[in-house]
Amino acid sequence: MANSRLNTILQLKKHPLPFSDLFITAVKFGMNENQMSLLAEVSLRTFKTKSKTSMLSFRISERVVMLNDLYQIGIDVFDSNEASFQDWLKNKIPALNNNIPNDLLTSLLGIDVVKEELQRIEHGVY
């Protein structure tokens, strides 16, 4: 697994992801344009005018990869029920101090917090 992650890092450094990958990933999570602009670390105005073929920075490409990994974990935890996972992402979660998971996904720490909560659910630790 570590070798696979290393290969991903090296690949992203040479070839960052296109902006369209960020958009596709954000749509899977049901993010609005404001959340997408925060994820892309650009103003909402810049986000709206950004070409879908432009390339992301390494750092933002890395976030997109982490979000895609998180999405797969969520789908696994919710037994392949994508609708249930997407509903969970949009509701206040008591274990997250009544925060909405989607609102936390624009930062690396937020991604980690949501991932940890999904892992607790998976292992039955509430």
C-alpha cells in the first residue's frame, strides 16, 4: 500500500490532475460552488471562470485523491448504498459536534476527521 501511495505522489508531482477531476469529485460529495472554491483554494469568482481543462496544483490534486479515497471508504462503510452515504454527508452528526461532514471536507484536517468517524462507524465504535 505504501508503495502505491508513493507512486501516486510521484505521478501527481509530474502530472497534476485537471480541474475537471476536482469538479467531478466535488459533485459526488454534493458540494456547492462555494465549497468547491474553498477546496480549490480560489475565490468563488475565479472558480466560476476557471477552465475545466486547466491543471490543479500538486496540493489540490492531492486533496482530490484523498477525497476519492474517502468516498470509497464511505461507500464501503454504508454497504455500497451511495444514497445513504450521501445523506450522511449532508446531515449534522452528533459525534462530529453536530457538524455536517461535507462542511469539513475543504481542509486536510477535516478530511481526516470525517475519515476517522467513518472508521469508527465501520468498527462499531461510537
